[in-house]
Amino acid sequence: MIAIVKYNAGNIRSVQNALTRLGYASVVTDNPALIQAADKVIFPGVGEASSAMKYISERGLDEVIKQLNQPVLGICLGLQLMCFSSEEGETKCLGIFDNEVQKFRGNALIPQMGWNELTDLKSDLFVDVKQFSDVYFVHSYFANVNENTIATCNYIQTFSAAIQKNNFYATQFHPEKSAGIGEQILLNFLQL
Amino acid sequence: MLKRRIIPCLDIQNGRTVKGINFEEIRDAGDPVELAKKYVKDGADELVFLDITATVEKRKTLLELVEKIAAEINIPFTVGGGINNIEDVTRLIAAGADKVSINSSAVKRPELISEIANQFGSQCVVVAIDTKKVDDTWYVYTHGGRTATELKTIDWARQAVELGAGEILLTSMNNDGTKSGFALDVTREVSNAINVPVIASGGAGRKEDFDTLFQTTKATGGLAASIFHYNEIPITELKTYLKTLKIPIR
């Protein structure tokens, strides 16, 4: 069973729909026992960092997520919450990754909204995914590039499109909304 | 590089896709779920569903249809029509919509934009503006183009962004259904004035219209309906064409 962490962030349903299309059963839950017992955990989300951290901390999910040993995939805000801190609402995050989350600054539309290219791909998350594949992003904040970075993207500057440390994986883009490429990436995670 | 987006729009009436000309003369254009699946396969970058009867007939957007669409497609989609309050938005998001598009209800009560942005984030709020040129000035129209307002389009676009709109979907009523090309002047004016993405809509009739749109305005997306529904310009062919002209396209 795949557990999708439920919290006060938008369209979690689309992640579950994507898993169903790939033939995987999943449960959307904020129950720590169910999350701990799952084969894999997906930590999705679109929303605001400080209120999301508040929600998960109040339910003790912060410690639960940090201590998971099975493969975990953070998506979008999920990636940002797994980092050390976020400029959004001056939020202290889970600290699974030591990356810092900053706001885009520059002469371009913010948020970045739309399809952009993945570069510098490494990790088993990107088996059968070509360099320069387009995936769907919607975000105003980004994680810096460091040793955890397994894919980069360029918008105003180069940032981490995906990061990994041990069993923790995270993507800034939405694989569940990135057509066939996104499905391949989800499948790679599900087959870890 | 961030790509320009090609966005088919499905106008929904009583659960069917329909298409009008200059916002009137509505005719049937097929099953929305089947059309949506075909567009995804063809390489559409996003989809927009507008329940065009919703405001007028005080009918809520069909949640069941949204659920069916969400289950079938793997690209972002926006749902609009008849959204009057945060409860309407919550139901649509729960059914699987990625973004909501609001139009008349935002003109009537602009705070609705902030309410949605505060709860779901700006990326979730598309403010749709139906605009018509009268004596050389572009004005906002509501209720499916039936009601004129005194709002100038440029002023309303700015205000909507200040209130938290994450995107503006700008439809020229003068151009809609005419296949004479997008309204470049108002698209240019609005996309120069605000710092969120503008999707241009109304008037696409030839592949060249998208080229001109992307070469001469800052619009990040081009939206069309009939040319895709009736396969006059297949999306795959349009995207190949734009790529050969070096426009950044997925």
C-alpha cells in the first residue's frame, strides 16, 4: 500500500488518480500508524509553507516523516517542507535535506508556471527519462543546488528540480501532472 | 527554458462540449471526457473546462464530470463557470481540478480572488476576463458576454493581480469564433502591465496566429476551441510548426 500524506494543501487527489492509473492502490491519510506501515510514502502538496508545517507538526507528522525508512517522495511543497528552511513565512522545515528554500527574484513572471526542461539527471528516479524532458512546474520558491541535487532546471537561475538523500526523494515539479514523462518518474519511484 | 503553452478549451453545456461564435450560435462538439483524452494524447499542455451555462442558469459546474476528467488525464486542468464562493472552489479542488477560473463573480465581488488565493494559493486562481473593444477602448463584459461593465480591461487585470490572481485568461469577444487571429493589442497591453501569466483566447484560426501571438506579445499561452474540436488544426501539427519557428514549445 502507498500512503499519501494528507494535509491542508491543494490537489492531493491528482496524485491518487495518477497512482490509480498506474495500477497502484493508495490511501490518503494523516494517521501516523498507516504512514509508518506503508510500503512507500508520497508527501505531495501545493500551498503555503508555514501553515502546512503547522498542520503537520500539530499532528506529530513531522517526526513520523523524518524517521521513515521506506522510499518517500516529496512533491512541490512537499520537497520544500523536507528542506532545512523556507523563506516562505520564515519557516523552519523538516531538515531531511540541508537545502534552503528561497523565493525567485528577478525579471520574469513569478510563479514559474508551465513546462520546463530537466537537466543534469542522475538517480534511479530518472531511469528511461531523457535529458531535456519537459515536466510541469508551478512554484514561486525553489531549493538551491547542492550535493543532494539529482536534477536541475533553469528559471531565472539554476535550481534543484529534484533532490535525493538515502530513501528520501523529492521533485519540485508535479510528476502527476507531467503527462507520460511524469508517469515514468512515478513508476520509477513505485518500483524502487 | 519555460515553454509557451497550447491550451484547448472545452465549453461545457449540459455535460457536452459546445462551441459558439461571438458568444452565440452554440453547436455541439462532442463528449468532453473523450475530447480531453484525445487532447492529452495530442500533446496539449493544459486543458480548460468552462461550464458556460452555469452563471446564467444559476447551475453549479458538474462535479461528476470534473471527477471523470481528473481520473483520466495527466496534465493540469482548470475548471470555470458558476463559481461564486470558497465552498464552490473547495468542491472543485476536491473533485480533482488543479485551478479554478472565475469571471462574473470576481467582478461582482473582487474579494473572492483573495479568498481563494489565501486558502489555495495564487497558482490556483485564474481570473477570466471577457473583453470587448468599444470606441477604441477595451472593456470588461460579464455573464458570458451578455452584460457590459464600465471597467476598463487593463484596470481590472491589474486589480485582479493585486488581489492574488495567479493567471489571467483574456478572451476577446470581438475575435472569438471569427478565426481572424488573436486580439494582439489588448493581449500586449495586459501582458505588459502585469507580472503573472496571460493566456490569450479568441480568434485563433490558423497556425500563424499562434506564431504571431508568441512573437509579438508576452502571452505565455494560447487558448482555442473550435480549431481543435473539429481537427482543423491538430495540436501535434501546430506544435511541430511552432517548434520549427524556434518558439519554445514542449
